[in-house]
Amino acid sequence: MSEKFDVAVIGSGPGGYAAAIRCAQRNASVALIEKEFIGGTCLNCGCIPSKSLLASAHTLLSIKHAAMMGVDVASATPNWPKMQERKNAIVSGFRKGLTGLLKANKIKIIQGKGIITAPGQIKIASDTTTAQLQADKIILATGSQPIQLPDIHLDGQTVISSKEALELQQIPKSMVIIGGGVIGCEMACVYSGVGTKVTVIEALARLIPMEDEWVGRLMQRELSKLGIDCITGQKVTSTDKTSGLAKVSLESGQTIDTEKLLVSIGRRPVVDKETIESVELEMSGSATKINDKMETNVPGIYAIGDTVGTTFLAHGAFAEAKVAATNATGGDEKIADYSLIPRAVYTFPEVASVGKTEQTCREQGLDISVGNSFFKTNGRSVAHNETVGEIRAVRDKTTNKIVGITMVGSIVTELIAAARILLGTTEKITRLSFPHPTVSEVLKESIEDSFGLSLHNPPKI
């Protein structure tokens, strides 16, 4: 006889483990099914390992500029094996801690591939065995995988995905990155920082194309200062492998020989085909179709995270997990406005935004005022030699509310949470006191500037 649970969660990434814990907190019996490593892509081959390598590369770049800060350092060279060792230790430590946390919440962890065979019925397939379990409610959190270009075969050696890019045993002399989005630009910063000659190729007109035009323009300028060649508005027409190198050909006729070719053009949802067919799961392309309660078309089955293709963000999956878990355990909750989930890119400099972009506002016909403030005029930023970038705040003149904030600069991924709190508030920004000198003052100045009240910006003509 198969085991019976109140809720079964398939997938242990940020959405999956968060949903499992929230269900357990609501006194449900919970099974968490994972086919590989606890923590999913984010912990094991995404967010956490990439930020570890980015931190190492950023430290190296900071040391190289130490003389400007009045600190003499004899030399600074990358120790790649130690960087990889540190990254692996961080991942291992978090994985162990998360496993302990799940067990502390009395969640049963089941190793294997979870396949829904009927409503309330799950088959667990591993290399050697097949088991069954029953659950009153099921939450799908099966994640995503890198999108592959049809004419470029990933071999895991010369032509790689972001997963292999995080695990290279040696620093390559050269790397071409197809895709100038979040992952592509972050990997460009890692490898350029440790000495690789990096070229980023983006088919669209600018880098970080999901953000406003000024962001892409500023990022291309700053990445170029790091020695990264950025080619925008160009598609790759073909690739060939000869003598251990990849030859990349562009529409313009330009060719580039590279030791590593990283294909980083985004991710696509992963949903097991047998599951889709067994319960007639309604799909939207490769993504699971859901409503604002995270319910699929099949009663009792919910879906969250990358598998629904909404944000492709870990914290977006957290938000969806809480909604799905609450509803799966008898509650009634709906997902909030997705534009209020912050977006973050951990490049050098960082990019962060929340709410509507300027472009979106104009497309919607909103009458807006855009305020901005620059880090180069901020005392703390100058003291730390982190003066690149700016913050822009978008005010809807009709409602007089801030509807969007976009930032490029040092630590803006930390500031964006404060920006989220300020969206839509009716409290006058002039009444909020920001400590001085702090980098956060740039946020205050940008909002004040959208009202024409900035003390440190010249009058708008």
C-alpha cells in the first residue's frame, strides 16, 4: 500500500522547498520529491554558485584598484581552484542546512523523479526502483532548463551551458557568450574578472533587454571598461569546432575563434511529458498554465516557479510557493502584481528594478515624471570609489505615486527591497529621513527629483 500525504511537492528548488515548509507550518503532512540535489538549480548550479564566483572576481578587481584607495598591494592573481573549492563548499553547506531544515519541519524527502499518473497519484522513479504515493494535493515545482539553439549542439566541453560554465576546471583564455541577458552578463563579469577574454553577442539592440534602453547603454559602456567586447544587434549564423576551438560566425560576416562558447539565451520550463498526458495538464507553450491562485486546470494540482514561466526568479518562486501552499492547505490567497517582484542582475555594476519601466509606462499612455540621481554625487559612494551608475524613479503624474524604480550601481540589489516598499506610497518622501552619508540617499534623491524637490540636483529646465 502506497504512503498517503496531505500534500506532495515535486521539485526542491526555491519554490518547491518553500511550498513544502509552508504546508508543514500549516500542519499538513508533506512529501518533497527531488530527482537530483536538494535546492534545485538555484542552490546547486545557479544563483548561489554564480554569486560565489562573482564575489571572488569582484574581490580580485577591488584589490587591483587598491592603490587608488591608498592601499599598496604587491600583486593580485586569481587562484581558480580555491575559488571553485570555496564555491563548492558554500553550495554543500547550504544543501546540508536546507536538508536539515526540511527534516526539522517533519517533511519526508523522497529521492527520485516524480511523475503524476492521475489526480492524487504520483509514481516515484529512480535508477533501480519504482514506488507510488498518494496525496490530496500536489504542487508542481519542476523548474527549468537552458534554452538550446537548434543549430548549436551543447557538448559540455567546448560548447557549454551556464551549468558547465560554473564548473570549469581551468580559466579559459577566451570565451564567447551568446546572450546578453542576466546570466550571460553575469558570467561575462566572472570570467573577465579572472582574466578571460570575453565577447558577449546579443541578438537584440541592447544588453539586459528586459530593462529600459539607458540601462543597456550604461552596462555596455561599463562592461567594455572591463575588457568585455559587446556585440549587439547581431545573430550567430553558424558555429564550427576545429582543433579544440569554436569558430563563431555572425550576420555581419565577422568570425571569432574561442576556447569556450557559452550559450546563454534564457531558460524554458520543464514539465514531465508523462505528467502532462496522464492528467491532461493545460499548457501555455512549454509552461504550465495557472490562475492567480497557482491552480492548474486539474483540481488539486498547483504549479509554481520556473515551471509556470512567470518570473524565472527564485524570489518569484518564493512568492508563488506561499500562495500555492496556503491554498493547498485550505486557505484562500492570490498572487500579487508580478511587476512588484524586484528584478536583479549581479553584474559589475549591478542592475535592479521594481515596478514599471519607463518604456512600459509610455506604452500604456501614462503621464510620467522621471527623477534621477547619480552615485558620483553621493558622499558614501565617492568614499568607497563606487561612483558608477544612477537611480531613476518614475512618478505617475495622475496619481502622484511612484510606479517604478530602476537602478544601476554598486549594491543596488540590496537597495531594491527598500524601493519596493516606497512604490505606491502616499507618504511624502520629504518626510522620510535617510541616514547621511549612505548610498541609500541616492534612492531618496531620485524620488524627490521626480517631484522636483531634490536638494542636490540642479533645477529642471
